[in-house]
Amino acid sequence: MKLRRTMTTRRAMTAVAITTGLVLTVAGCGGGDDGDSKSGKKSSSSDSAKDVDDGSSGKEAENSTSDEALAEVKGNGITLTVTSAERDEGGFLTLSGRVTNGTSGIWLAGEWRSDENELKKNGGSLAGAALVDAAGKKKYLVLRDTTGRCLCTKFEGGINQNQSADWFAQFPAPPEDTTKVQLQVPTMPPAALELGEGE
């Protein structure tokens, strides 16, 4: 009787041990699947992150190329780019853009200053720039304030080799029906610009 009970108990314990072992094995396999699925999730999320990055970098590239130059002229190692020409309600025309120094040293913009005695104190600047309306036979000089300082960029300290700087210059606005002018900067070729009517 005791022997039968002992055998039955042993069989029951063996069955429990086997069942427990199987349960742990299945759980272990399931944990492995979870790890795989997690790594799958990680890889898919990193893929989607790459997709997002690709999209944003594409947008940045698009934004950088969408700023098309209205005009670009080169002379003596200097590149002058016009990126904006805006009329305002006060009767002014503001030009802006970038200048790049492609020479072998620092560029001080001394040759761009005005020959007018009143404007010579501006030093290296766009004080010598002018707008020419060939059709209307008019020339517009850079505006100045009451102390004789030009309403334009002053390149204080100059521009280092292979470096660029933003610039602006304000002129009296040509008549609203004038749509073509030339920007003339000393030592540079004329830059033809198209203006919108009444912009």
C-alpha cells in the first residue's frame, strides 16, 4: 500500500517537473520572440526615423535652393549676388544679397566706397553703388541719413578669404512701371535686375 502511494507520488512529482520544464521552455522561447519583435520594432522605428530624416533633409535642401539669385556678377575675385529687391510704401527700394571673397586675402571693400566727399567717411561699404534706369534715363544713388552715412552695409573689418557676408542697400524707388534696372557697383560689371510693378 505504501509502495503504491510512493510510486503514485513519484509519478505525480515527475509529471509536475516535466510540465514545469515545458512551461519554462515555452516561456523562454516566447521571451526570445519578444526580443526579436523588440529588435524588429527597433529596426522598423529606426527605419521610420531615417525616413523622417530623409524627408527633412530634403526639405532643407529644397529651402536652400529655393532662394534663387535675381542677379550675380563677378569681378576681381569678388562675387556679388542679389537675392531680393523690395519696394516699400515709403518710396524706397531695398536690395539685399551676399558678397563672397574669392581672393587670396582679406577684402576690405575700399573700392566700393563713394567718390562723394560726404560719403567717403563710410569706408569700405556699398556707398558707391547706384541704380540705373536706362529707359527712364535716371540714375539713383544710395540713400544717406542726415549725417552723411549711407543706408547700406559697411564691411567693417573686411571679409576673409573664401568667406561671405550679407549686404543691403537702399535707393529711391524708381516709378512703379519701371521693371528693369541695372545695379552698378564700382569695379564690378553691371547687374541687370527685374523689378515687379508696384512691389
